[in-house]
Amino acid sequence: MRIHPALRQWHEQMKAWRRDLHTHPELGFEEHRTSQFVASKLESWGLEVERGIAGTGVVGTLRGSDPTRKPIALRADMDALPMREENQFAHASGSPGRMHGCGHDGHTVMLLGAAKYLATVAPPAGSVHFIFQPAEEGLGGAQRMLDDRLFSRFECSSVYGLHNWPGLPLGTVGIRQGPMMASMDRVTIDIVGKGGHGGLPHLTVDPVVVTAHAITALQTLVSRSIDPLQAAALSITCVTAGTSHNVIPESARLTGTIRSLIPEVRDQLEAGIHRIVNGVAQAFGATAKIEYERQLPALSNTPRETQLARRAAANVVGEGNVDEAIDPVLGSEDFACMLQQKPGAYAFLGQADAGHRPMIHSPRYDFNDELLPIGSSYWIAVVEQEMARSD
Ligand SMILES: [Zn+2]
Ligand SMILES: [Zn+2]
């Protein structure tokens, strides 16, 4: 493991920052305390700081000495989740119903550690933008930053992201070229029938029965319509109908999430949902209204930047501890939006050890503080690799 001595020295301080953020979790677009924390630290190390991008977003810029070099960007997310923390330790959430259950507290501190190192110990030749993004958890913070002209205000040739990953052991890194996380779409389906008496079903068109058939038929999309070698998930996660045991309701509502890695499969799933739901509804004499919303694109790593990130990771954790063909996951990540505009790469940094097994979004999850100097070193290695780039 190649950890810079300064980061070893700062480890206790970084741990204290991380635990402070963990105790004070803030939801998306409400990261006021967190962004103040970030901005004041960046300013104290002499970076140029812009606040208020997408509301609570912050970008710190470290100006390089060589203006001919294209700047690069590194991105961390800052928001917490609306969930109850079950951990009992001293730094557990002090805000009931809010929790840093995805480790964005750790992401924020790892990027701060790298910014401090690059600003005060080993300034790079080119400029680096440190992006602290609000509202990653389903609220579209990345897109809001892009709408605030992120990449025209902070011109860069590439952008990098990372996530701690409890599915990998501490001291390992996983990455892959191409699609690594899924696109995320949401569907809302209203099945409209004809309500009536529960004992006189022949006078009704029962939307509950239509809904049951529709849910079952939708399962065939992934199993029968999509190439079995392609990844896809379609989950109907919410079903609402009826108010009483003896009243057949007029309508029923379904909502669900759709994930895939490539655009062709995404198109097939969207079209298939319309075909199946409309067909089933029509077969039973009901009607269907379908709202299909594309929320996030798939996250896809570009070839050169993936190789660069792989080398950076290998420099820190050792060649044998980098899996460069990790399986993609069908979770989603809004860093995907930034990768639609700039080349870049996103990596999973292993965080599992005996005390850190729970998956992200578990009420017993906690970011592993041992990852802090590793993550900062990875960021520094990415900058070093970028600065050594000759193309
Ligand atoms: Zn999350
Ligand atoms: Zn996350």
C-alpha cells in the first residue's frame, strides 16, 4: 500500500472530520453545514472556491503552474439519506431520520484530503477542480450542477468519480471499461376499470385483477424478451388500490424501476412495458395510462480514463488488488450525467473488513475510516497520472 506520509499523519484529523459529518447528516440540496465545512477548508489551503453551484454545491480550484495543461476534475458527493441509523456508536447520526448511509461523508473527506495534499505538499503542474456535489441520492444533483454550466465554468479534459464499496475488501479497487452502473427509469401505471360492489363483480371491470395479470406478464420482459446475456431489471415496487374489503375500486396504480446497461435494452424495456400493459388492460376491458420517465443514463467509463484510473489504483493498492473487469451493478449513480459530457472513469474502492460488512443504504452501514488515506492517495495518483499524460 502506497500512502503518502502526510496522509498517514493527517489520518486522525480526517477521521475526526468524517465522524463530524456523519453526526451531522444533511439531505440533498440541504447540505448547508457540509458545504460550508468543505468551502472553508478549501479556502484555508488557498484554493479558489465557488459556492452555491446547484444550491449547495462547491467547486474548489487549485491553479497549476503550467497554463498550457488542460485542467481535470475530481468529484465527490455530500448528501445523506432519509433513513434511520441503527448504529449506536458515538458518531452516529444526531438527526433522527437522516443518515450517512452511503458513505458520502467519507467521499467528501477523501477528496478534501487530496485537495489539502495537492495544495500544500505537492502542487501539480496543471489545474485541478475539486467538485463537491449535492443531492446524489435520487434528486439529480449532478444534472443540476451541469445545468449551472459546471463544465463551462470549470473547463476540464476529464472527470473522475468513486464510491466506497462494501462488496470489495478494504485495500482493493474495482473498475471496468464501458457500462459499470445502470440507467434508471421510473414507470407509473394507472389501470382504470369500473368500480362497484365486491359481491357483484360481473357489473365491474376489476382493476385489481388486471393489475395482477399485468405485474405477472411484465416479468416476462426480462426473462423472455431481453437477450439472456444482457443485464436488465424491472421491479414493480409499489401497488396501490382500493379502500375497503367489499368495494371493487375504480382504478389501481403501480410504480416501478427499470435498470439496464445499454441503450438498446433500455428501449426494448420501455416499448415492452407499453405493449404488455396496454395489451393486458385491453384484454380485460380496462384502460391503462403509462408514464415512463428516463431519470439517469447508464454510467459508462471511457477507455483511456479507465486505464489511467486502473494504473492510479494499482500505484496505491498494488497491481494484484485491482480488478479491472469487475461485474457491473444495476444500481445507478448520477455521476453518469457528468460522464455524458466529459471522458472519465468511476471506480469502486473496497471498504469491507470485519467491522464494515453492511451494504450501503443498510441502517447498520458506516464508512470505513481506514479507507480515508487510501482514497485520498487514489485521487492524488489520478492527478499524477493525468499530469504525466502525453496525449
Ligand atoms: Zn446511495
Ligand atoms: Zn452513494
